[in-house]
Amino acid sequence: MKKIYLAIGIHNHQPVGNFEFVFKEAYKKAYLPFFERHEKHPSIKLAQHYSGELFRWILEHDPDFGKRLNAMTENGAIEMLSGGFYEPVLSSIPDKDKVGQIEMLNSFVQDKTGFRPEGMWLAERVWEPVLASAIAKAGMKYTIIDDSHFKYAGLQEDDLTSYFVTEDNGAVVNIFPISERLRYLIPFRPAQQTIDYLRSLATEDGDRLVVFADDGEKFGIWPGTHKQCYQDGWLDEFFRLLEENSDWIHIISFREALQQIKPAGRVYLPTASYSEMMEWALPTGAQKEYEDFQHWLENHDAPSKFSVYVRGGFWRNFMAKYPESNNLHKRMLRATQRAEKLSGRKGIQNAIDDIYAGQTNCPYWHGVFGGLYLPHLRAAIYKKLIHADTIMDELEFSEKKRQSGWLKTETTDFDADGLDEVVVETDRMNLFFSPQDGGSLFELDIKSKNVNLIDTMTRREEAYHKKLYELRDQDGEHGNVASIHERIEAKEKGLEKYLNYDWYRRTSFLDHFLRDDTTLKTFRNVQYGEQGDFVNQPFEVHRKKEGIKQLVTFERAGNVWIGDHFTPVLLSKTFAIQPKSDEIEIKYSLKNTNHHSLQVWFGFEMVFSLLAGDAPDRYYMMNGKKVQNPKLASTASSKNVNNVSLTDEWLGLHINIDLDKKAALWRFPIETISMSEGGFERVYQGSVIMPHWRISLEPENEWSVMIRKSINVRG
């Protein structure tokens, strides 16, 4: 009789900051019912991975689950897997943190289950060759990676019926290839098709090993899968078929495989992730071309074995594709570097745990899942990193210094682009400025609330946006549930009308000179005429102390298009920041350096991210009064404004902006259209406010306005 070995792994994860109801729904619809079905079939051995944040939540909300899990590990039905506690992409964090995160989950799993993991789940299966050293150093004997990684190294499909050995500078790790075929069969096709596929691979020797390992969410959370797996009985049928065919399908744990099966050899894998991830990491233009080429191959009946040589991008390029991802990443690295300097101080471990939580991978990238486009996930990462800062403030500064207040300023290449940024840190706030990008303020942290007020996504074209115009029902063939990678759905109609793309990054204190025919609508939709060369252009920066105040001045001798020629204009803006204060003073000045009089329409843009644009407890006020439509997602134009405020009662923040010259003021939301597991969705990212003035300037004359921006913290 022909036989085969089968190893099964299930990966369960929810990110730091995800909504409580998501945890509850995922547990109710996927994690618990899967476990309950497995309890009825204890002869089915499988590996379970729970990321630390999720595992901790489950045990806190259902202590009985822990007892049942212990029983399943003791009888050998479940082998527990480790990994980074907060599910970081290991290649994106420092080596010390790689080991620390894995050891943290090792200890947690052993403490809660009595099982000491020998293998680990690799977040998003993002592999880089140097990872072998950190994995081995953390005590892990193996990890599980997509078979596509092995094919990129030149191995063929027939080669991938075992596990392999790899090493980095002598540090050895075993690596198991995950069958892509099984990932697309389970649970989206009838269970019998999986049995048939395994039968096609079985041999008389029975020494072949096939691996299925994938997300637990596809067994109940992905659209249509709860009904498929539990109401329609797919999972019970799958387990029953495995038991009925146990005379030739030998289900084996990964730990047992290492003991009973010899490795197929040594291999060195290139940097890779699963194929969809590598496509998503490409720049939008390249991603379109990649998709076109894939379709060309399909239309020309190119053998599937050649498709492995058509590779996408590289995970780290998400940080090049999205400055917002890079901002999170470099913010995290800045915190790790500071923690290293404070190593050994009492209490530093609390900061390190916050930093670890801030390494959760989900908000650092975007594909078919919302990820980076989900404000609550980004906000959760900033919350952890800013809180780590406050802990380290207490460790770094004496009590006397903390009482009197402190301020420090640094010019540094914060975002690793070869150009310097200016960072001003106080006991109350962190401010990050980009001289090269319009002299803008791109991060403003309020430490008392652990919030970055400028955590906003820029509206960009995504390769999948074209599918909005091709929207059609995709429920799969012959009644089967479609894979999440194959579905095209929208959560509301008419989303294509919101596809407006910004040509500059949405940050604060960006300077606009408008054409006379500009309207609020054309400005909001980025269909207006920009008359100046200031928005995303470089400014000179000057720093000086004035008493306890730190003054940071950005200045640009630029031009404004008047008639048929450029007219020189000197624009400067000075930010005054001081310790023990939640207030920033900004002075803008425009000087006509031309020999002729000048008439311009000038305004500066500010953006704020307060998460819930339509919530009644988040609202605008103008000149001390609530406006007609006060919601933060509202669009409106106001006149004679010398005060505007944004209030978030839930967070306990009141942002107040005073102008010493009355202005016309536009306000509108930034809303992105992105993909999620539920389909296309419109997401509120933040609110733009732009005071603007019509200004006449004689030669060598100067116009100025003072802005006082204060943050009042409540509760």
C-alpha cells in the first residue's frame, strides 16, 4: 500500500490594538470551534500557534480553555509552536529583539501549558537567510516556510516532500516547506479533494512528508468559512476522512518528523515571503505590470513550473512604498536604541515590553488585509512606543528635571533617507519635522495620552483600485467558498468616486498658494492648481534658544506663479516650543522680494487623526461655538475664523488653534479606499483644516500671522 506522512500546523493571531469585538468574534467563530472539533478527533496530531497577545487574551477570557489545551498537549494531539510574542516580522527588528520576542513566547507557552516549544511560526513567512542565527540562538530547532521559497532556490515540486536544513554562519535550523496546493484546497474545496491529492503523492516506500500550515482565521473568520467549516460540516468531514485513511496517511507532528525522518539535504533560501505578499510589496506601477505579465502567462498556456521564476518584491520595501510604514518602523527603532542605552536600569523591561508590542507586524504593511490602512492598528503601535518613551523619560531624567521640565533638540536622519529631520522632545510632547518635505510637521506625540495626532494615511493609488470598476460577484465555483485572495466585494456602493490621489504626503504645516478658480471641492479632490513651489520642497532650517523656548525656523526663497511668470516670495515659519507646556506657537511670514506688488491666495494645511470621524463625541467648534455639522468627517467652508478646535471626548483631548488674523477656513476628511478581508472599504484617516487668506503685498513688504496651537488634556 502506498503511504505518506502529513504534518499539520495552525497559526492563530490577532494584533495589538485590534477591537475587542474582533477578538471575541474570532474566538467564537474560529479558534474555539476548531479546537472543539479537534477535541473529538484526538488522533489527529497538529501543531498550534497562538501569538502572545491572542493567547493571553484567550486565557484571560476563558480559563477553561487553558485546561483543555493542556490535556491535548499531554496526550500528544497538539504540539505548541513558538514565534515572536507579538508576531513581529523578525527581519524588521534588531537581532536582540528577535531572540527576546521568541524567548518571551517560549516561556509563556511553557508556563501556561507545560509544553516547551521546539519549533516556531515565522510571521508572514518572511524569510531572510540571516534569520537562522537568531532562530537557533532562541533555542528553536525548526520553522515552517512556504514551498515557493524553496522553488525560488531552484528546487522542484518533487523535491519538496521532506524537510531541509539551512544555516547561517554555522547556526543550524530545520525548515519545513508548506504545500501551496494544500493551502488553496483547505478548506475551500471539498475535503475529499485533499485526500485525493495526498493519494497522488503517496509512495510504496511511504517516506514522503507533506506539510499543510496556514491561518486559523480561514476556519471561521474569512468570509463564508464559518458556515462552510461548521454549519456545513467541512472540518468534521476532513478529520473523519483523515481518520478513515489513517492506514496510509500517517499524521505526524513536526517534532516527530525531526526524529523519524531524515532531512532531504541542505538548502539556502533567498529572501522571500508567500507569493501574494511579494506582489503587494511592489510599487503600484510595478504591481500592475506584474499582474499583466501573470495574465499573459496564463493566456499563453505557459507551464506553471515557470511561474516560480516570476517573483514579486521584497517585504522591506513596504517601508519604501509607504512613508507611514517607514515612520512607524523608524519610530520603533529609535525606541529600541534608546532602551539599549538605558539597559540595566530598573524598570527598563516595562519599556521593552511596550517596544515589543510596538513591533506587531500588521500595521507595517498592506495587502488584502487592511493592515497599514487601519487607523486603530497604527494608533495602537504609536500608543505602545510613546508609552515606552514616557517610561524611559522617568529612567533618564532626574525627578528634579522632570518637575521643572526638560527639552532636547536633535538634527538626525530619522527616517533613513539620507536627509536630516529635526526632532524636538519635551516632557509633554515629541515633534518630528521634515525640512526637505515642505518644512512640515509629520509627527506630533502627546505623551499624556500616548497618541500621535498626525497619524494619517496619504491617499494613494493601489493596483487593486481598478477592480472597483470591474466589481462582480465572486462566490467561487460550484458553491465552494472562494479564497480571500480571490474575492472581489465592496462594503458600500459608489466607492470609486472617492478615489482621489494625493501628490504629496498628508502632514501638517504644508504651504499652499492657490489659483483663483480653486474651490473646496477641487482642493479636497486634489484637482486644483498649485501656484507655488513650497508644498513638498526643501526649506532651510535654523535652530536657536530664546530663554526656555526652542525656536525652529523653516525658510524658503521660493516662487509663486503669477500670470505667465514666477514671482519670488520668501516664506518663513517659526515654531516655538517650551518645556512643561502643551502649547506650540507658530509665526508665519511672507515677504514680497519682487519689484512689483503681489496678490496671492495663501493657506497652510494641518491634519489631525482622531480615529472616529462620525462619532458624536468627536467634533469641531469655530469661534467658540459648535458648527452646524460638527463631525470630524464633515466638509465645509467657514468665514471670519480666528479660532477652531477639535475635541475628542473619548480620548480626553481638546485641540485649540487660535489665529491672530481672521481667516477663511476649509475642513474636510481624508478617506482612503482599501482592501480588507471583507472587501473594499472606505476608511476615515483624519481631518484636514486649512485657514487661508487673500493677501496683497507691496515690494519688500511682509505679511504675517501668529498661530497658537494648544492641546488641553482631560481625564
